[in-house]
Amino acid sequence: MAELQIGQVVPDFTLTAGSGETVTLSQFRGRKVVLYFYPKDMTPTCTEQSCQFRDYNEQFAKTGTVVLGISPDDLKAHQKFAAKYELPFPLLSDPDHQVAEKYGVWALKKLYGREYMGIVRSTFLIDEEGRLVREWRKVRVKGHVEQVLQAVKETV
């Protein structure tokens, strides 16, 4: 898939959340959406990232922004992860990585000399009309959520 472009309407999707609820991106039209892709529940960096979004969730909500997390993990893993860390936003399951592919975040990765396909940690800020406002790819967690919140505030 071609890279998403700033100002472009992002691909819509429907996925199931760890709660069992079906979530469609377009149901949030009229609100901003922070969509973050992460590799795996319960891993140190993904936990840190998700907990930072949790800690800032109220500030995002005050700006009318919804936070959604997506990983290839199954619903049971999402339920455990959300419960253990009291995550107040939906974690969506993308086991066949179709949504990750649409957003260009399913890619070849290397770790300890081994190559494999996986999620490249990325965040997308989507406006009230479903258009891409900002994107962060190959995210480093330290300071990232603050950058995203600042970008949200700049688009108010």
C-alpha cells in the first residue's frame, strides 16, 4: 500500500476490542482519534507506551480526542493487558494484520540478526473528518505521548 499522506482520509476499518465490542474507526467522526499501533501486549516497551497513553487519557478526552490501540494480539491477551494496567481505552485486535498493512506499519523487522514481519510502533492523529493530521513512525516511547498531546492541542 502507498504511504498515507497528510490531509488524506485514512482507511476505515472495523475490529473487535478486548472488551468484545466491535469498533469502527468512522464511528468517531466528529472527534479526533489517536490511533497507535504497538507490537505486543505485556512486553516492557508496549506496556510503558500504553500506560503513558492511560496516564494522559483524561487530557486527550478534554480535547475531544479518542485513543485507540491496535496490535495483532488476540482478544484474551487484550483483556488481560487492559485489566492489569487499567487501560481506559479500547485495545483492538488485528490478528491477520490487515489494518496494520493498510496503515503501512506491518513491515520487515530485525532483532538480534533475525528478520521477521511485525508491527512498527507508530501513531496517527486523525481529525474530525477522518483525515490524517500527523503521523509518527518508528516511535521511541520516551516523550512520545507528550508530543502527540501537543499536536492534538495545536489542532484544536
